[in-house]
Amino acid sequence: MPSRPAGAQTGDGSWGPVHAFVAALAAVVLVITGFAWHSVDSLISNIQRIGDLGLGGGRDGAVDILLVGVDSRTDAHGNPLTDAERAMLHAGDEVGTNTDTIVLVRVPNDGSSATAISLPRDSYVDIPGIGTGKINSAYGATKETERQKLIEQGVAEVEAEQKSTKAGRQALIKTVANLTGITVDHYAEVSLLGFVLLTDAVGGVEVCLNNPVDEWMSGADFPAGRQRLDGRQALSFVRQRHDLQRGDLDRIVRQQVFMAQLVGQVLSAKTLSSPARLSHLSEAVGRTVVLDEGWDVVAFLQQLQDLSGGQVEFETIPVADLNGTTSDGESVVRVEPKAVKSYVASLVGEKAEESAPPAVDPATVAVNVLNASGVGGLAGQVSQALTAKGFQAGRVGNYSGGSVTGSRVLAADSADPKAKAVAEALGKLTVVADPSMSPDSVSVVLASDYSGPGSAASSTFDFSGTSTTATPVPPAPPIDAGQNGPKCVN
């Protein structure tokens, strides 16, 4: 047993990625395996459903399921947790929505084995409506921005909470789709409480450590070798990242081996033949899981009857630099969207869609660069970066149009292909229509958030993929949920 509280928070105040990767996938596994055949009607009736998320519509050779975990002080139906549950989870009283781990599950249409793909929570990506940021901020930042806007408009608190939550979910779905190049077909969300309930419902999960660990920030205090963990102990096991060589990536490996074992135990005869455990599983799913409204669970069950039980591989998207840094000094994980798209497509034997060739010859585009960032010389440096990419140099100077909230490209029409080509060259800036500009003009306005080519951050955090300082991270071998016994990890 751990000598410190197994449910303590991490040093940065977040729960870490325990609940999403482990509990969300477990919940989906419960829905798509033999368990559902025993009590599918009661299970479906208890699950909270949500609609209008912008799901489906893509034909990419697989059913793609986005699994998200939320650090919530309520259950899936909005009911507050009991005092005992909050104490067990060390949840505290603060209000917020953290999605510290995001997992994409690809289930090929040909019935071959599924793959669960982890997306590191600090992956620095393009977030629609916000700009570049860590992928785990897409949900929460969008939700809070929308909630504040609705409250200021006089919308009631309950309604504002519901609408802003939907906006946060939509933003995360779009962010994942943009990064991976796939269309998300289904969405599943689970709360922190679900992790403990699901683990305990199967009688605990067996893990194996190569060496003993004693790390106070996560509460991980375990001997070496094989051992069975209950829900609260498992929180510490899968949350640890300090004292691990690859930090968050090694923590993901912990989560994956735990998940592989949990999948196997859910599918085991001991679980599926036990009325008591099935009852506990049903209660856990009903209280902690949210699924998209359009997901026909029964039809999906029938589609997966031939999928070999337990044949699920767990992998992680390619990482270009584990120790990336933004212009503000924020530590991030750098990922290259093109490499991620190729990897995700390869999981169903497809080729990633190649980027369309430039519709505009850069040599025909003169670009004005205007500085609103307060960083001296930035406009000149960015203009030089653009000329190095083949664009013509236009006017360079300070922006006199007032304050701006973010870097942007200005053109008479936001659909102007010349403006889009410039925006792409500078790290996918937003193109904003300015009716006062002539149809042939393109201008760049640089705000304090700019970290693309020509900025001080570009040498260490280069969105164009030309950074020479980044250290690529070799992928870990895939983990197979069909293996016998837990895989030993550090």
C-alpha cells in the first residue's frame, strides 16, 4: 500500500492524464464488448448523451473515437460528488475543466485490430479560435471564454455552463481533427471518479515495475515486481512523471500498460460471468461516462463482433521535440502535423493526404509587415524571413491601427489565396478581412504572441520544421492488450 495519499494532486495542481486514457477507453471497451450484451438496455439508458458536436462525415477506413477525460467535481449527469467521493479523490473545491490526456482510438472497418493513440497533453498545436497552444487547453480555454461571454450577455448560469461546455468539446474535436487529419466519428468523455470506480469494479488491476518507486508528488510508492492496484493506488501509478527519463511520454507508457491490463480484465470470464462485477461496471459507466448522441451502440457492437477480444495496440503520436519552448518560455512538446497525419493514416493502411501545391507563386506577392508587438526589429526580421521563402518585401514599420489581440494577416478578402499563402508561411496565422485594403495588398500585423519565422523563438521552436536544435523522440514499441500478464515498466 502507498505510504502517501494515492489521490494527491501533481505539483502543478493538475490531476494529470489518469482519467482520460485509462477510464475513458475502459468505458468504451465496456460498451463494445460482451458486457454490453448482458445489460445493454440498462447501460444505454443510464449514459449521458450529448449532440451537435460536428462529428462524422469522413470516410477514412476506420471508425475514429475521441476519448477525453475531465477533472470534474460532478458526475456525468451534473450531480455533485459526495463528500466521501471528493475526499477519496482529493478533488478540492476549485472549479475548472482539465483535459490532461486525449486518446484517439482507430477501429479499422475491415475488422482488424484497433489502435489507441495517445496525444501528449503538452503538444503545441493550432487551436481554432484561440491560436497556438497546448492541446490540453483547447477544451477548457474555449469553454471559459464562451462562458464569460454568455454571462456578460445576461444568459443564466446553468444555460451558459451547458452552451460553453459544448463549445469546449467542439473546439477540442476540431483541434484533434486538424492535427491528425481524420474526422472524429464518435466522442466519449469520462470523469476522474470513473477511473477509480472502473478499476475497483474489475477487482483491481495488476501491474509490474522493474524497480521500486517512491515519488511524493504523485504519491507513487510501490515495490518492484508484479502487484495488484486498487483505484486510488492506480491514480498514483499512472500519474507519475517526475523521476522518469522521458517525463510525460514515460507516463503515457505507464497508462498504456495499465490500460492493456484493464482491457484484458474487463474481457475476462471472471468479470463477464460475475453479476456483482457487472452491476458495479454498469453503475460506474452510468455515473461517469458521456457519449455523443448519434452513437448507435448496438450497431457498433454488431460491427465489432469479429474483432478479436483484447487485440488492441497502444501507441503515441510522433514527437519532434519533447523539450520545446515558446517565445514566452513555456515548456511544450513540439509535434509536426505532417508527420502525425502520415502516422495516423498508416494505421489503416492509407497514405496521408498530401498538402495541395501552393496556388500562389510567392514571387508575385508583396507583403507589408507591421509591428504591434513591442519587440524592436521584429517586423524587419519577419520581412527577411518572408523574402527567404520567395515573397517580395513590402513596407516594413510599426502598426498604427490600435491594439491587436493576436498576430494576423490582413487582406481585402479573408479568402484571398495570396493572404492564405502568407499566413501558412508564418505558422498558420489567421487571415482577417480589412475592407479598406486594396484587392492586391497583403499585410502582416505582428502581436506579442508571434513565435513563427523571424521571431526569437523560431530557432528553438520552428513550426516550419527547420529547427536544428530539436531532439526527435524515438517512439516506444506498441503495447498489446492481448498479451499474457502485465508488461514491466520503469
